[in-house]
Amino acid sequence: DFATPRAVLTGHDYEITCAVICAELGLVISGSKEGPCLIHSMNGDLLRTLEGPERLQGPESCLRPKLIQASREGHCVIYYENGLFCVFSVNGRLQATMETDDKIR
């Protein structure tokens, strides 16, 4: 038997840097090198785009996602290269942000 993909997810213009699958909610959340993060259904439908805060200016204005984690309750935490954490609802609403100078892995 050959494995075949269940769905092909499209929407990013740059290489994928992080992704998470939330099987409980049937979602795939991915981030690309030049942003933004996208929420797809397991069937491949693009549901939402997660845009970070727009208060940044200059070379740091492009938020590059580095890590993503999703919860069963529908919250998504994204850590960006510039030390910014953002929490989004599954509906794409930005709920909280926090900046840190620490190196997160």
C-alpha cells in the first residue's frame, strides 16, 4: 500500500517554518518564513489567517513565526523570532501578547 496525502494545504507564499495539528478540533495551523500563520481544516480548506499586532515598525515589522502550539479548547500560542508571544482564539482573534528577551526553543 502506498500512503497518499489526505489533503494539500495551500496559502503560504514562503517556506513553512512551524506547524501543529490539533486532531481534537480537526485543524492544522502553520506559519511561514515571512508570515502570516494560517488555519486549515484537515480537509484542506483555508479557514483563517492569524495576523500579529501591527504596532511594530521598521525591519521588525514582519513577524516571523518560530513555534506554534494549539490547545483542545481552541487557543493557539505563536512565538515569533523577535521575542513576541501571541495568543489567538480559533476564530482568529488576537487575545493577548507578551514580549520576552529570552531565547525560546
